[in-house]
Amino acid sequence: MSSITVESSTVDTSDGVKLYTRVFKPREEETLKDNLLIVLVHPYSVLGGCQGLLKGMASGFAANGYKAVTFDMRGVGRSTGKASLTGSSEVNDVIAVCKWVSDNLSATRILLLGSSAGAAIAGSAVDEIEQVVGYVSLGYTFGMLASILFGRHQKAILQSLKPKLFVMGTRDGFTSVKQLKNKLSSAAGRVETHLIEGAGHFQMEGPEYDAQMVKLILEFIASL
């Protein structure tokens, strides 16, 4: 028998979109570590991003005693609405899910984790949600070409005082290590970086890195 359970639900956004959501949690409630819950935001919807890509990490968090929530942003999978090109509408999706977990899952502390464009979108929501106590980016899209679409999201996360962890592969095709360091040099608050040697952008999103990501993020959680 698996040590975790997965439940499905629907979350309503402020603009009438219904988001298909999954809640991962330890099978035994008494094994929960604390009241911190992890909300995971999937990569760019337009390029096929969906919550299924985050299943491995969410399962890993649940197996280690933390509730984790994934969801399909608008226009993806069973979620209604239409995906936006720049991720501006999807910020509302992140806010809605975080409010829902606070109201329905007794989450008084939330770690917001985003992958690729999902990191940019999640970063815009960090200071919109009081319960968010930390932020993790996997492959933030800071590069010049990616910034054409997602540059509008950068200011919010760079100005946030909440603790931030940026994880990136050294062969990321969207953001160079130099670009990452240049952007983070002006970031407010506590900022940590972790570079994965030889990993590309989409490679790091793959399941072969799930266990490494979970271990790294659990260490970050312990410091919050």
C-alpha cells in the first residue's frame, strides 16, 4: 500500500475559471511534519505544461510528511478558461489555489514552487498571499528572449522580502548562469541559488531529477 493518498478537487478563481486540482498527502495524518503546505505551479501551458509534470515531486513531498497541491492552470486539462500568452491571467489561478488551501486544508504556511514559466507566474503571486512564507524557482525564465513574454513578472519576485531559492541547470537554454546572477544581484531579502551541473532546462523538469529536487527543497523548508 502506498504511503500517500491523492484526492481531486475543483478550485474557483475570482474571474469564474474552474481549476482541476490534486492534493497529495501522507496516508497517516499523524505523520504530517507541520502546517506547511507546498503549492506547485507547472511550466508554460502553451508549450504543454500541466500538473502531471509535477506529480513526482508532489508525491515525494507527501512521502516526507508534507501536503502538496498541484493544479492545471486555466485552459489546461480539465480546467476551464483560456491560457494567456504572458501568464498574466494565470497569476489569478495561483492566488485562488493558495486561498483555497488556506481555507480548506488548514494551511497556515505555504511554500510556493514554480517550474519554468510557472516560476515567473508564481513569483507574481508571492506577496499577494499572506500565508506564503517562501518561494522556490526551478529554471526561472530570466533570459532575454523569455523575458519578452515573462519579463513583467520579474519585478514582483525580485522586490519580495520573502525567502527565495532559485534552482537552475548550468545548461539552461533560456537563462544563462550569468543572467541569473545578474538578476539576483538586485533581489531583496534572503536569496539562495543552487546550480545543477550539466542540466538543461527541460531535462531538469524531467522525472530523473525529482528526488534531487525534493531533497533540496526539504532542506530549504527546514530553514524557513
